[in-house]
Amino acid sequence: MKLLLALFVATVATLVTAQNPTECLTTVEADVDYFPDKVSAEDSALWSVSYHNTYKVLRNLDSNSSYLLYQCGTTPPEETDLYDEVIQIPIAPHVAIDEVVHIPMLEQLDQVEAIKVFLTDPQFISSPCFRDEVTAGNVVLVDRTEDDTSPDLLQNQPTSAEQVMEILNNVSVAFVSPFQTDIPGVDTYVKVSFYAELTNAGIFEWVKFYSTFFNLESVANEAVEAAADRYQCVAENAGRIEADLPNPPTVLWAYYSDYCLGWSVAKCPNYYCEFATSCSADILSDDDGSLSYSVEACGTKYMNVAELVEFGKDADHWIFPAPNWEATYAEFETELSVMKAVQNEQVFDYLGAGPNAWYEERYASYYDVVQDFCSVVGTTSPLPGGRWFRNVFTHDKGEPGQCTAEGKHSILPYNFECLQEDFDLPVDSPVAGSPVAAPVAEAPVDEPVAENPASQPVAEPPAGEMVTEPQTSSGGLSMWCIYYSGAVIALLLTM
């Protein structure tokens, strides 16, 4: 009996400690699954992965690309020519990226320090922690031609083309957009298409895609689950407040293109429509294209200012998703002055965390963006610290801030509870003074609560892009082990 018990305890211990390898294997046993932590696409529609003991097959369905990822210390399977890239994992921490959107995704995995090469214009980098890496000379900037690039980013860069090429030759993987062309010196490309997903959760779930290269599936599963829980909390709380309102708040999502000389308005489905629904608000949108558009430019149709005013004059709130509000308002103040949101000073742009944070960070922090959106329309309390949406009449433009341990862009170090808290709605609100439940962030013991992680830039995705509830492979196993470890203790006590 004691021998059986010892064997059972050893088996349970093995299950508890099993995890994906973090280094090369020194011995390989046949028919052993070396990837006990797995991911799968639950909300994402544009990637897939399969596991095969010592290797994985990862696919980007949007770009029709496939990647064979084989565990270091093992032999890759035959027919490697069937794949676009054959990559040994976990990859070496010498990663290249071509857009700032990759930064917060890798920060969610605590792998931002693995980025060693930035392939495009550095002036759009917003992440304070990544900027610190660049300033220290830990990241090579390949495109340094912009005159307005901050001098601090350039002070420790290589001084010769030979040095740059040597670093490029050591890149293990370059995460790039599907449209990226060949880059001299870089051999291994992985195409990423998260901005083509149609839901916020689907976009965020691409953190799992990245995790397969580092064998960090368990971390990705935890992050996706935590993000989904927090998002759901905000949505449920918004619904409680909205139930007490005589009418749901209405939101105009529109901006003026000073290049195309026209007004762009919301079309659903899109990520902002999802935010509005989650916040129990009605968004004004032209889903079927039946509204009047007098301006044809840049390959599409725009409204003129009269059409925009007619469309959005009664909206309670106006989110202006562009950086040019001041110039736009100066040009059209007379026409816009009749709009309800303008009269009530309820116009918001996305510069609350700096000029580049919105495009870099919102993909990987959708759980915070939804709370920010709900606070704009009045169905939850504001985020602590900075936020994306800035009231253009009452607040100055934000700044990225400093890199702090608690401020890195990851949901995992912070716990939260859905608590009822006192939230003072505007005095003219029919539910002023009502308690609003909101997620309350709690930092680990002896650490401060992190401010809203919004401080990074990125190339704007194609028009109409949109931005998941995860499934943790290790979660069920942990519960099972806890249950049976308790049973073992009971056996020991009764013997």
C-alpha cells in the first residue's frame, strides 16, 4: 500500500511540474508529448496550431503561411519543404519586428527584451520600456532616416553598416505584417495578421500565436483568460447601470481626414461597435452605406461637414479617433457648434496617453480600452491613472510616462475583483450617485496598482479592421492535481 501511494504521489508531482521546455532537450524519448501546455484558437479565425510530440505546425490562415516549429534537441520531421519556415524552438532572444503593434503582444509574454531589431521608423515607438531598451543600445534601429526621431533613441546605435548587418544575420525570427517584403540580412519571417480579425478578443488571442515560438503557451492561456474575465466584468457592470437609464447613451464615432478632405463615420461590424455594445451604448453607424456621401476621395466616400452634422448632431458623446481635433475644430467650429456633444463638451480623441499609444497598445489591452469607452459614455468608472480617450475641451494631451516594473503592459501581474464601488455620475444624470460595479485592479503584495497601460504607437491597420476567451490547457490539470493531492494527504493521515 505504501509503495502504491508513493508511486501515486510521484505521478501527481510529475503532472504538476510538467511544462513546455525552456531549453534544448538533452535526451528524447519516443512517444512523449514534450508540449503539455497547448493553445488553440477559440475566438481568432485567422490562425491555427497542431501539436505532434516534438514539433508544432502553426498556420496564418490570412496570409496562407505555415511554420514548422520543432523542439531544440530533436530532429525535425521529413518534408520540411512543405512549410514556409522551419524554426527551432524556443527561439533565441534575437527577435526583429516591423511594427510597434508587436511590442505589447510580446510584453504580455514578458518577452519585450527579446526584441533586438526594429525594422521601421522609430518615431512612432511609444512603449516607455521598449524606448528604454532602444536608448540603452539593446535594440538596433534599421530605419533611422527620419529627421524628427528623438535623439535619445539614436545615441547608442551601431555606427557602421557592417555592425548592423551582423546583428541582422543573428535574428532568430522576424515578426512582420503580411505585406512585408524581404529585408536584407534577415532569413526567417513570420507573418502576423491579428488586425484582420473581427473581434477584440480574436485580436488579443494572437498572443497565443506568438507564445508558440517561446514555448510559453501556459502564459498566453492565462493572459487570454484574465483579459476575457476583465472585459466581461466591465460589460456586465455597464449593463447594470444602463438598466437604470431612460435611454441608452448614443455615441458618434467620426473623424475628419485632412488628407482626403472628408468625414469618416462608423460602419459595423468593427471593434468600436463591439465596445459600444459592451458598454450598453448605441453607436451611430452606416452599416449598409445608405447615407449621403458627397466627397469621393482616396478611393472611398466621405461625408461633407453638413452631412456629418445632420448624421451626428444628437449624439450624447463623440469619439474623434484621430490626432487632428484642434485643426479640425478651428476650421469647422461654426458648423460643429450645433452638435449636442460639442455643446456639452463631450468630445474625446485618443491622445490621452500620448500621440502613439492608441495604435500600438489598444490591440493588446482591449480589456482596459472597453472600460475607458464605458467611462466616456457614463456606464462605468474611469480607469486609474492615464487613459486613451481625452476630453478635448478639458484635458491636455497625455504623455507616455516612464517604464516601471508595475507599468509594463501585461495583465498577469495584477488581480482584480468585480466590486460595487461608489461612482458619481454627472449631476444631471437620472442615476447620479448610483453604485457602479467596476473591476478594481490589485497589484501583488507590496507593489502599487499599475496605471492604465496606454503608451505605445503602431502603424494604423487597414480601414475596417477590428480588434477571446481563452482555454487554458494547464488550468484543468491544476484543479485535478489540487483535488488529488488533497486526497493523498487524507490517505496519509488515515494510514
